[in-house]
Amino acid sequence: MSQDRLIPLRDKVSGDVYWTSKNKKKVERKIELKKYSKKLRKRVVFKEAKK
């Protein structure tokens, strides 16, 4: 996976970060995914953040 295509998904409450890639040709909006937070021990919404 190319390093320049990676984007961070960050949770505002715990500060956890997931790194993922996104197809910029098909997706124009910011990504929001429900992922598991290890600190909170539950699923929370992770939003796309700046690098």
C-alpha cells in the first residue's frame, strides 16, 4: 500500500487512530466509519482527519 494514499481516521473522545486508504476518484466526501476503540472498549465513529 502506498504511503501517500494513507489517511488517518481519528476518534475525538479517546484519540485513537486507524490508518486506511481511500479511492479519491470515487469518494469526494470525508470518511466516517464505526470502528472498535481499545481505550473505550466499544464501537465508536472514527472520522477522517488531516495527516
